[in-house]
Amino acid sequence: MNSQSLVSMAEQIIANQAIANTQDAANALTLHLKKFWAPQMRNELVHALMENPNRSSEVLDMTIRELQPKP
């Protein structure tokens, strides 16, 4: 799957959640991605947004930080 499709899918999930609070929306997206997306898809999303941060939103930025491997 191409990276633009993954970014679009993540943005649609955010929109469908209809959560006004940014942190709550990021938490909900993170949970959704961990439950329903394959690790490869999550890694591709992280990579795509780290390479092109202008394609991201505050919610996606917060989610990406949560999905990155911890040291």
C-alpha cells in the first residue's frame, strides 16, 4: 500500500472518531492502529510522516510519537 493511502486512511479514522480533544483523538487513533493495522502498515505510516512532516496534523504527530519504538 502506498504511503499516501496510509496517511489518508489515518486521517479518515481521525475524522470518523469525531473527538474534539487532540490528545483523546491521538489516543483513539493509536489504539485503532495497534488493534487493526499490521505492524508493517504502522511502520510505513510512521516512515512516511517522518519523511514528509508537512503531510501531518497535530493528532498524527502525537500518534506517530506513540508508535515509534521506545529506546
